[in-house]
Amino acid sequence: MRRVLYDLAGAEEDRRFSPYCWRTKLALAHKGLAFETVPWRFSDKEAIAFSGQGLVPVLVEGGRTVSDSWAIALELEERYPNTPSLFGGPEGRVMAHFVNAWTDRVLNPAVGRMMVLDIYGHLHEKDRAYFRATREARYGAPLEQLVADREARLPELRALFAPVRTALAQGPFLGGASPRYVDYIVFSVFQWARCISPFVLLQAEDPVFAWRERMLDAHGGLARKAKGYPVA
């Protein structure tokens, strides 16, 4: 079965930085499902109009189309029950749903504010006006102003990772002995940053740093092989 994922790209087609697309790519790898990607940019709305909305990821397989990373994860878990579970059961799914919301509402905005100008610098020319207008409206300031004091705000950002550190005290991954979708959700934020920005988010002695290293190596180093910046 041909499986195609529409995947956000920068000016360079192989710079794939969307955290939501990374969640889906890692979920597919977790399930052992082969897929190919189609580079997509913010201005390519017509290319995914068939999905009934205008955002990626969009997964097409066997005539079925699913958009939204959480919806895709649920679809993969239901459709492929004989492959490794993304959630580890109903309780794990509930926890992952909570972490998904926390990451989207807390981590993503905080990290995004730190590197919004780096994202802008990596975008295709045709995407830049749209990105600047929408992000400046979202954050309420020019992109340049948003990142001007990011070094000073770094301790505050690192404090937000405290729940991740607490969970990692119980095992090598948020999902336990091996990574699950809950790991892919949180890791997607760090992979987003690694792919698009040279700004260093984590100190080497941070347990989150060691976990990120393990996640970069997961599934044959899928994330580590992606174009990005050094993480230390």
C-alpha cells in the first residue's frame, strides 16, 4: 500500500521542521509502516485542499485521508492493532491526550517564541509574508523583538521542562522502557527546534538532554538523520 505524508518544508526541500509532522513520522516508524513524504509549504494550500483543511500533516494511504497528528495517531493505532502500540493501552492513550494538549498549549508557544525569527529565515520566499503576518499577530510583536531577549528568558523556558524531568526519573522514556507516542509528542518540540534553529535549548547535564539523545537515535536514527543544527 502506498502511504504518502505531506510534510512541511523550508526553502530547502529536505529541511522538514514541523513538530506535528514529526509526531506522525515517528508514529509511522513505531508501527513499522513504510511511507514517503511530499514537501509542502505554507502557501501550498491547494495541494492539500482534498483533505478539507489547510494544515499538515496529511496522511494518504489506500484511498483514505487523515489530517491532524493526533487524529493520525488514533487512526494508526486502530487500523494496525497487530503492530507495536503507540499508547500501551487505554490508560496510556488518556495520558498521551493530556500531554498532547499540554505540549500544544504550553511548550510549543514558549519554544516557538524563542526561534520564530530562525523559522522565518529558513522559509521559502513565497511563505515569508504569510508567516510574518500570522506570527506577529499571534505573539503581538515583530519577529525581531520576540527573539531579542531570548537568552535572558532561557532559564524560564528550561523551567517549563520540569514535568518531563520528573517523568524521566521513572525510566529512560516517558512511555517507560521504550518510547511511545507520549515521547513523540514532547520530542517533536525539540526536533522542531533542532531542525530550524542554532539556539541551544538544553544543558548537557539536563536529564531531558539525555532523553533527547535517545530519541534522536530511535528507529534507526530517523530524527538524527534529518537536516538540522548541532544540539550542544
